[in-house]
Amino acid sequence: MNEPELRIPLERLREALDVLVRHVAASAPAGGIAIDQDAFWSVPVASMADVYSDPPELTIGMVSESWSQVEEMIDDEEKVIGYGLVWLADVLRAIGSKVV
């Protein structure tokens, strides 16, 4: 079953990230967020959107590892890969859960 394609304009995505980071920054002490829950359950990306099959086995992810990968890409743009968005999503999810 093919579902309609969702197109997300990159400029709007950039605006959303900026608005949300400013919101978190307004209440963040010392310009940072302390994440006290490092480990999380992770669904393998390859089966994440296959909602018509049985749920896949969960794996364990670490926010600190995902953040480390993101920082490597920040420091050296030659290391940037598309999967970096998945690592960034792990970090954003942890921040979002922390500031709810």
C-alpha cells in the first residue's frame, strides 16, 4: 500500500529547528541541557516504518554515542553523512523528553 508522499521544505525545517532551540535555550541554565538518561530503546531504522509487520527486536542506543557522532560531523564536515539526522533525532528526543 503506497501512502502519499510528505514533502518537507528544508527552509521550514530549518525554521522549526531554530524556533525549538530558542525555546529550549530560554529555559536552559548555562546554555546547555543535562541529559540524565543516556540509554534508550531504539527501533532499527530499516524496520521502523514497516508498521504492517510484527514489531522488530529493539536495540539499545546511547544519547552520548549519538551526540558524539553529531559532534564529529560538526567538527569535520567531511564526516557528514545522512544518518547524522538519525543521531541528531536521538539527541533531540532526549532533550524534548527532558524539557517537557
